[in-house]
Amino acid sequence: MKIAKRICGLLILASATTACTLTPPSEDPVLIQLNDIDRRLAAVERVLANGSLVDLTVQVDSLQREAAQIRGRTDTLEHDAATTASRQRDLYVDLDERIRLLEERMQGADSGSVTNVLDGGSLAPGQLPVPGGSDQDNYRAAFELLKEQRYEPAALAFQQFLISFPDSQLADNAQYWLAESYYVTDRFKEALQEFEVVITQYPESRKVPDALLKTGYCNYELQQWNDARAALLRVQAEYADTTAARLADQRLNRMREEGN
């Protein structure tokens, strides 16, 4: 409104001046000033019309706020990451130390109680490899005998384990390895009986698929073809997509090739 009033005043003044004098328009200072004001006003109107200046200002302010927020979050994440890494290093060192101490204790217990048997001593029927030891101590000792391919003392150790610790959580494993100690020494009838115990007495055991596979193997070695085939097919049906099922398939293919 002020600009419009000013322009009107200048126009009136220009008219009066023109009426009194005959100054050329190109040299009239009033007209020159009016033209300059008109150009400046048009420029301001163009800026205001497209809103570019205002939009840019708003966008810059928004970007600055977002950048500040991102810097804050980055600083927080860097601090959290450093703290987590430090905590993980401390936990790793602590866990490694605890495992080392536990291994030292286990080695000390094993060396003091199983040395005689593992160094060539023998087990008498009814004798545990670790007299007075826990179920885990005796299971570990019996399994060491099996790994050393000392199958007869291993079988005695597993037999006595099952008598001494019938309720142990390792009983199903001990039963399976007892059967295995017979199987690897070609005592297929004894092995077959012991593998069947795994299946019937420990039906929830993870050893059942392998025990069922081995019953098929034992029957195969005993030339009991129908029983062997039934056991191997059962492995495929009940425990598909397992190593035991793949091995059962291989033995079935072998039986077909042999005409059995």
C-alpha cells in the first residue's frame, strides 16, 4: 500500500511538472526514478510469486535439523558399539579362562582315575573304569577305550555303566556304544540284540535312527534278508532326510544288485 501511494504521488508530481515544463522523457528525473522503482517492484513480485526464496530457506532449515539429528544418532551408535565391543572382549576372555580351568580339572580327574585302564590295564566283569567316579567320568572312560579300539574292555565298561547308572542321561548312548563294540568285532547276534534295546527302551533317543540302521546291517551280515530290508525301509520311512536314511538307501541298492 505504501508503494502504491508513493507511486500515485509521483505520478501526480510528474503530471504537474510536465504541464509546467516540456522536459524530454529520457531526461526527466521523475520518469527515470519511476522506471527504476517499477523494475525493482517487478523483480520482488516475481520472487514472491514463485516462492523460490521461501522454499529454499525452509528446505535449508529442515536439512540442517536432520543433519544435526543424524550426527547425534551417529555419536550414540559409535558409543554403543565401542561399549559392546569392550563388553564382548571381557566376556570372551572370562569364558576362555573358565574353559581352560575346566579342561585342566577334567584332565586331572581323568589322569588320576583312568590311567591304569587306558595304559593297558584290564577290566574285570563288574568293575567300573573309574571306581567311585560319576556317571560322566565312567562314560568318558568307557568311550576312550572304544576310541582306542579296545573293544572288549569297552564293552565291559559300558555294561557296568548301565548297571551302575541305569537312570543316567547317558544311558542310551552307553547302550548304543555297547552294541557298536560288538558290531565292529563281528559279533552280529549280540550287536543285534543290543541295538534293539536302544530302539525299544530309549525310543526318544537321538541314537534310534542309527540303531535301527545297524539292526539292518546286522541282519544283512546274518543273511536275514527280509529282516534287513524291513529295518532299512523303516529308517527311510521314519527318518527321511537323515544320514541314516541315505546309508539305508545305499545298503538297499546293494542288496538289489546282489539279488537279495
